[in-house]
Amino acid sequence: MFVTRDPLGNPVDRRHPWNQHTIPKPAKRDFDNKYSWVMSPRWYDGKDYLAADTGGGPIARLWATALGGLVDFGYVKSTGSSVQITLPKTVSKPEVTFEWKIPRDSSGAPLSNAIERDRARTYFQAYAAACALYFTEKALAEIRAGRTKTWEPFSVPDEANSCGFTEAVRGVLSHHMVIRNGKIANYHPYPPTPWNASVRDSYGTPGPYEDAVQNTPIFEENPPERFKGIDIMRAVRSFDPCLPCGVHMYLGNGKLLDKVHSPMSAILST
């Protein structure tokens, strides 16, 4: 599903682009002419329409933190090529330090694959715990100093176009809203899944999932008639999609895997 635009990405009418939407019409599923309900949001850098290349999430956050070299608050330090994480001693565990390094292949080129995305997620648990401890300490210091104010007065404008971007667990999360006459005229969220699961757009740019599985070697040892697509599903699931149960392979051979019949009377009697 796409926001209604012309081939150059411009709105097809004079309304604000956030105040436009296309509602798909349900139809029979046609796998020869592939169709998806997943939107394809794109970054526009002034030249190209780009997908969220890394798919966002832990590997993107750790990668950006490592390269930035700006974070250093005792528990977390970015070095320019890695992120060092220190968790203090607890009642049952000693102090421990981890270091996530930007993954590279044998030639030294940056590398991103299913294993690295999963590895980054594990390191990010330690990163999040270290940050949470730091934030808690800062909050307690503010409270002890008597500074307990947590919000500012806000008046809803009569007319406004607004957007907000943040990082959810799985990646980029954006919210877009149009206000008219002091009321919400249109609201559209783009959670991480559309950024990550988006299909090829009108410019031919693949989404992160498709980009990740393209040209991936298949190591599955099952013959064609028993092919399960394990390598493909592992690659997609390494993005931590919020639709993991929907990541399956369609082989087109009509093979019946299982058939279960549950009589209504049996359901009611239990």
C-alpha cells in the first residue's frame, strides 16, 4: 500500500501528502502478480528514495553508536569502531564488560547478515540495561534535588502538520498527524514492520527483508519436494518482525501438510 503519489513522489492532488491514503480493495490472492498489504515508506535524501537499509533495530543502533564516538557515560562508551558496555557488580554477579564490534568480513568490509543481527540483539540487552541504570541514577539525582516536574503545558493548535521519529525495539517508528480546526483530521503511523517488510516500491527499491535474502546461499539439504526455505525464514526472522508466525514459504505445489477437524459440539462441550 502506497501513499498516493506520481512517479516523482509528488502528491497527486493539493492535499498534504500525510492527509492522503489508499485503502486496498480485498481480492483473491494472486501469487503470479504479487501484492502486499505492507506499506513501503521511504527516506528521501533529496536525490533518491531509500529503504531503511539496515532495517533499524539493535544492529543499526549499535552500529551508529559505535561510529559516532559520542557516547561515554561510564557504563557505555563508543570508541569509533565498537561499543563497550560495563554492567556493575550485583548481589550474585561480578562486574562484567562486553564489547560489540562492527562486524566485518575477511577483507575488512562491513558485514550484516542473520547471525550478526541476532548477535547485536543479544548485546543490545546489555546496552539497554546499562542505559537504564544510568537514567535511573540521573532521575534519582533530580528527585533528590527537588526537581520533579515531568511535563510542560501544551495547547492543541488549530492547524498543524506534524511528525515524530523514534527507534522502537525493531527499528524506525514514525507518526504523522494532520490537525484541522483543533481536531485530528488524519493520523498515520509507520511502525518498524512497514519499514522492514516493505516490498519493492515503484522505483524498484527492495525493502530490507527482500534485500537480505537476495543472492543468499541456500544450505538446506532437503530435496525440492521437501524444501522448507529454512535459510530464507531465518534471514527474515533475524529482523525480529512482529509477524514471525506469518513468515512461511509458499511453494505452489499444493501439498497438504495437515488437516484437522474440530466439531463445534466438541468445542462447546469443553
